[in-house]
Amino acid sequence: MTTRGTWKKSERRMAARMGGERVPVSGRQRGDQPDIAGATIAAIPLSIEHKYGRRILSARLHEALDQADAARRSPEDMAVVTVEEVRDGKMNRHLVIVDAEDWQRIALAYTEAADEGTL
């Protein structure tokens, strides 16, 4: 079990990395607001739910992330994992998972392209 201060610090670190702010838990219900608000990429607002702990990802996702990382042909390549999650009675959910460092590279590239007017 993690202490409150530990996961709060983790949310603050990720909020800074993603260009947003941590939204305090007090006074909100599940789904009212994201954990991290104010982050955008290419002027698209992001709703970020952050999780912290030892057992967040299944072993299959860890393996996929390791495989994608090992398959990089150069340091500039980006390791990406895609997932189709099957959900009973609902549309399948399609996910893209990237490391936060790679996400920052994407955000920077979009920002530079927008500044140059090439978007």
C-alpha cells in the first residue's frame, strides 16, 4: 500500500511532464474531473487519469513494452504498444501506450510544427 503523499507526488511529477496540473481529490467524485487537467497536445485537451503502484500493468503489457523497446532500430525510434481490449456488451477499446518521454517528443514535434505553420 502506498502512502497518500507518494501517489500525490507521482501525480504532480506526471502533471509537470504532461504540461498540466494535478487536480486535488477532495470534493470530487469518480469521473467528475481527471487526475491531471490542463494538458494539451496540438490544441487537443487531454483528460489524464494517473495510476501509481507496483501492479498497474499486466505481465503481457510489460512484455510488450519490453519487446517494442528491444525492437527499436535507432535511439530516435519510438516504442509503441497497441492494445485492443475486448469488452462484453460494449465496443472494444483500442489503446496506444507510449513512454512519457516519447510522449514529450511527440508534443514537442507538434509544438514546433505548429510554430512553423506546417501542421
